[in-house]
Amino acid sequence: MEGLNPTDLEKLFAAKEARRQKLATASFPEKIMMLVRLQEMAAPILNARGIHVRPWKIAPPARVAKPRA
């Protein structure tokens, strides 16, 4: 990682860890929706290469109000 000073590297690694923590706290339905979005992004590229794929067709989860504490 040439050209990056130690402060920049610390910020990058801190941001990476924060993103991992955020993803880890996502609910299972949210994680599935993220996976489907990745499939939708990759499908046109793979199809153009002759690899025929189809993203999952699932309905988004219904929003449920969180109980008040």
C-alpha cells in the first residue's frame, strides 16, 4: 500500500471494521436482501460472459414495528 501514510491506513482499517460490525448486526432477512442485490449486480456481467445465472426472486420482508422498551 504505497503512498498511504499510517494515519490513512488506520482510518481505512477502522472504517472496514465498522462496516463489518454493521453487517454483523443486520437481521437475517436484511442479509438475504443484500445477497440478492449482489446477485442482481453480478448477473449482467456473468450473462455477458456466457455464464447464465438468475438472481433469486424473493419478496422483500414485511416491515415489522419494533416493540417499545
